[in-house]
Amino acid sequence: MRQQLIVPVRTLTGMLTGAIVIASIASVSAGGQTPGGSAAATKPAVKKGWTPPRTPWGDPDIEGLWPGTDFVGVPLARPRTVGLRTELNDEEFAARLAAFQRQTEEDNADFDLDKITPEVLARGTVGGPVSPPPHWLERGKPTRQAGLIIDPPDGQMPPQTEEAQQRAAARQRARFGRGQADSYEDRSLYDRCITRGVLGSILPVIYNNGNQIIQTPGWVAIRNEMVHEARLVPLDGRPHISSNAFHTAMGDSRGHWDGNTLVVETTNLDGRTGVGGNGGANLYSTRTKITERFTRLDNDTLKYEATVDDPGTWTRPWTLSFPWRRDPSYGFYEYACHEGNYALRNILSGARADDRAAAGR
């Protein structure tokens, strides 16, 4: 059961003010850095004739509810058949529209047993053994954007480094003779209802795609509906906490303004989250830096862009981007993952039953 959880601006403002006192660290000046050679260095086009609003203290105003639901269904990596094009042509877009219509029909079939055909069951989207009922899910809107990755130019994730391949091999060796469910530690942090990480909390997925930005002087709060994440980002130029101090799944975020764009740099990630596979695939290394850029293009559109620079995992930085649409009426709900959730218990108990069956017990 999920309960609606709306945090008033004045309430979170108090939280941020307290955080300023608690988390005060020596400041240094912040430069407007962008990863070299990345698509993130380009300046977004603000709507002609539109003047970006300002907060009472003079910062660009990007506050509001910005769900990413519209882009549910757009793949992270561009279909290879699209090549260097960032948008689908008419034929490709028609195919996406047809798929969207087919999905709508399958969603509606959840309320009409006569429509749950063997073909529908075979796809696993309705009534499958591991799929939630379609009325739980959020669907996007057909768009011509081919994929979320915009750099490299081919829209693909770069090759992984030898170091990353060695880490993956070490994980496999550590699990030699073990299954995927010998222990809760064999499951991802998302399977365990802990987190999907920075990008996993923002990328459009099957539900809980709400994003909220709240601003106070010197601070920005970024809330994600997915697994109820919240980052308090200082804008006063303070340095990152030493990488020797701690690493966490959500890392250590610092922000600054580059014109009308909020730039947030996150370091100190612990290597237990990544991009894809519910936040448990393509795992980062602890050397990762994620640079996010938030730019309001008009009254109802905010451009989100993120560059992942991880020399321990990929051979070059890569960038993803998609727009957020403002929706003041969006219902921001608590992600009460463990309320009535028996998934992890059932996964482990099912694996033990398989073990007993294999041993003839």
C-alpha cells in the first residue's frame, strides 16, 4: 500500500535550513565545470521570447514537480538501426506508435478476462508470473527521441574498461558454486528495497517517476519518488567530502549555477549501484563522477542531462538527456517498498526449495 506523501515547501525549507547548520564545511569558490568533449557542454535553447523566472533571492527558478513519466518506454541506448540520428524517422515512429497502442490494449485487458489471450500471456505483460498488474504501471507518450543516450554520437554506452571486466569476473568467482539467491547479499539494492542509486532513481521506469525540486537560498533539494530518495545539495562552493571519508549509494552532491543551468556534481559513490537492471547493472566504480544539468526551457519544460565520467568502468564519459514536463497536480507518493512485499523472502525460500529438490530431500 502506498500513502500519498506531499512535503510542503515551507517544511522542507526548514529541513534545509537545519542542514545548513549541521553540514557546515569550509567553502571554496565553485567553477562552472563541464566534462570535456561531452554533449553536456552544449547550451540548451530557451524558448524564444520566454524569460526564465527568478527566485526572490535571484537564482533561476526551477522549483516544482517534474515527473519523467512521458519518457517511460524510451530505451537508454538508441536502437542500432537508427545509427547517428537522434530521432526516429516516420516509419520508426509509426512502429513505436503501434507498440504503444498494443501496450494500451494489453493494459485494458487486465480488466477484461476475455482479452487475455495466449499471445498476451506469452509476452508476460499481463498475468505473468513475475509481472505486476498493468494498472500498477505508468506509461509514457510516444516520442521521436530514439534513446536517452545522446553522447557518444551513436547513442550507445561506451565499451567497459579492463578494470570493470575484472571486477565483474571477481564477482563471478566469489559466487562460484552459488546461485543467484543463496543470500540476500546476492540481490541488488533495489531488490532489497534500499535504493536504485542516483540515475536509477531518475530514469523513467515502470512507476514512481516523480521528481521534485525545492529551492532555498544556498541550497537545492532534489526528491525522487522512486524509493523516496532525497538529496540536499549545497550551492556555496564547499568542496566534496574527502573520498577517504565515506562512500554511499547516493554519493556526495555539490551544486553551482552556470547561467540559468543548475549543475550538480556527485562523487563518493560506493560501487553498489549502476545504470540499468533496476539500478543493479553496469555498476559504477568508486571513481565515478556524475554531472547533472537542470535547465528550464520554458514554463513547463525542464531539460535534464547527466554525464557519467567513470574511468574505472567505461572507456570514455557518456551523456544521457531527456525533458521533464512540469505537473503541479502530480501525486507524489511514498515508496513503501516493504509493506506487504514478500519478494525477497519468496526468492530466497524458493531457492532453498530448489536446493532441497536437487538434493532429493
